[in-house]
Amino acid sequence: MKKEKFELKLNGETCVMVDWANVYGWSHNLKKEVDELKLFKYLKTYKQIEKIIFYFGEDKTKPKSKEFLNRVRKTGYDLVSKEVKFIKIYDDVGKNFILKRKCDFDLEIGLDTMELVDKYKTYIFFSGDGDFKTLYDRLLKKYKQVIVIFGHGALGREIVGTKGVFLCDIEKNIPLVLKPRGEIKNIIAKRK
């Protein structure tokens, strides 16, 4: 028996918010990566999707970071970016530290959503972050459709069981946007 093709049922004009740091983090559990180009092409198959916003920071210490963001912009995403900051994390003794990358877009995603709230009927969030529960609740009170697409093992417990939020596991429902981990690195290495 052939498996039915999965399709999102959208309630009208739709806005997509892609929290790329969150999405990229899914690769650890998925053992695959989400391909940003395949994802964009997949989303554009839905005529109701009018806006796709991609949130990700620029690491000024790595030239490939700017290249990636330029590629994202050229693909067609509306890009929201800011500089990555580095925070010192000290060991138990307090003498040695590591620098941890930090570039959170929760506030930007929340503010952008509320600024656009009257323009769209459906909101799709590529983020399993539990911090967005309050945002989802507010959208639901305004009778908006809320779809949360997440990676296996990367869904905040605050969201599980939230009435009215449609949860979609990317690996089970939209595997065509995935690629093997390190595929880009392998392609680049072969070209050299």
C-alpha cells in the first residue's frame, strides 16, 4: 500500500517563521540536516504562503557565515539577522572559560508575528522552542491557525498538548527537505 503524501492544510494567507539556529540544531537527533534551499522550494509549493522569514545570526569571525546568509537571501527568504555575540562560560574554579555563541531571535520572532498578526490567517513556526507557547496562545485567541514544525526530540514540553496548535515532525512528515549531514562539506571537498 502506497503511503499518502503529507500536505499541510492552511487556512488562508500564511506567514512562515524559520528559527534557523533551532532548525540547524535538529541535525544532532535527526542525523540529517534541513536543506534551506529544499525547504524554501517546498514552502513555495503552497500558494497560501506569502511570506517566509529566516532568522539567523552572522558570525563575523567566520567568512562562511556571511556567504551562507547571502545564499539564504538570494534563495528568496526575507532575512532577519544580527551579529552573533560570544559569552564567557567559566569552569567550576572560575579561572578557565570557553566562549559560547549566543544569538537568540525569540524576541524578534515574537515582535514580528504580532506586527503581522492582522495580515495573515496562518502562522508556521520552524522551531520547537517552548518559549513560544505564550505567543501561540495569543495567536490562538485571535483565531489564527498555528503550525509548529519541529525536529524529533526538539519540542518543548510547554507546547506538547497545547490545544489548537498543530504539531508536525519534520522527519516523519516533510523528509524531502532533509539532506545527509555534511553533504555540503562533501560537495565542496570533491570540487577541490
